Amino acid sequence: MSDLSAFPITKRWPARHPELLQLYSLPTPNGVKVSIMLEEIGLPYEAHRVDFDKNDQRTPEFLSLNPNGKIPAILDPNGPGGRPLPLFESGAILQYLAEKTGKLLPEDPARRYQTIQWLHFQMGGVGPMFGQVGFFHKFAGKDFEDKRPRDRYVAEARRLLGVMDTHLSGRQWFMDDDYTIADISMLGWVRNLIGFYGAGDLVEFTQFRSVGAWLERGLARPAVQRGYA
């Protein structure tokens, strides 16, 4: 049996099945990336809820795994060389799991890097910008009298949706017929933008028909639905 006792995080979230990959997360757009990925590749895992209402992400135990205090994070008892691997940052985790299992990342070197470029597009653009739209439209920022910050992020979110829509025109997924970690990285963010954040009208989402069709295909996948659950 794997011994994870050297990792302080297991003191707060004990591993009932230490031989399985340990996931520390919450169903946010970043958090569901990893649960969806694990469901898609069929890798058994044990999930632990990191409760923001209790500031779990700021505890010494969680910070010992992710000093940035963000979810998701994983502890893989079967990492490289057979040694446990702690890992944070959702994009890095997606790439690691894809390379570990040989799934959802093309083998062809050119297509592999093209997939990774779209993953970085999400990490650097879609996530931060859509998240700011959420802050200024749904959360505390909505009460700001000055709407220029909101409008700035709405305009950038709309531009990013345009980039996505142009690329997805005539394609099923970001890598043509291949569903990859690029798609997984973006599904939760687009879903949140028009759902939980309620910003569909604000960003004029209906005009991005290729993105809408892509989102519908993605959310219909059984593994995606299990990942959200």
C-alpha cells in the first residue's frame, strides 16, 4: 500500500484509498478540469472537497501542497519513478495526466504542441478574463458605480469568444476531430460565463454559434457530467 504519511495534507484530508490519485478540489471552472479529465481517462481517484467557506485553501496543510492556495491540486502516489508526486496548477495537471496515460494529447509532435498552445490560451486568457467578468457582473464588483472595468473585461471576453468561434467553425473540437485537454480546459469557463455568471447577454453569446455548438457537445459527454458531479 502507498504511504502518503509524509505529506501534511493527508493529516487534514486522510486518504481512505492511498493507492489512488488524491484530488483536492471544488466544482469551480478550474476545479472541474481535473475531475473531468480523470473521468475521461478512467483513472481511479479519491476526491477531497476543499471548502472555501471554511478557508480550507489557506490552511498550512493545503499550502504544503499548493503554496499558491488555489484549487485544484493532486497527490499522485504513482508518480514518475514510482514515487508520489504532488502537483498544482490545473493546466500542468491536465498535461501531466495526459502524458501519464497517453490519452487526450496527440502523439504527433506538431499536433501535441498545437494542443498545448490552446491550453495556454485558456490559462492566460479565457480563465482570467471570464473570471473578471464574473466578478464585475455577479459578485462584489457589480455594485461599482464605474462600469468601465466591467466593460473592459466584457470586451476582452467577447474578443476571446470570437477567436474561439473562428477556430471552431467547421470543427468539432479545438483539434479538429480529436477531443483533447484543450477542450477540457475551456468547457467549465464557457459554461460558467453564460450560466453561473449569467453574462450570456452581456457578451452577446448567441452570436458565437460555433462555440455554442461546441459547448453543447462537450457538456453532453457522460464523463464531463460525472466530472461536474
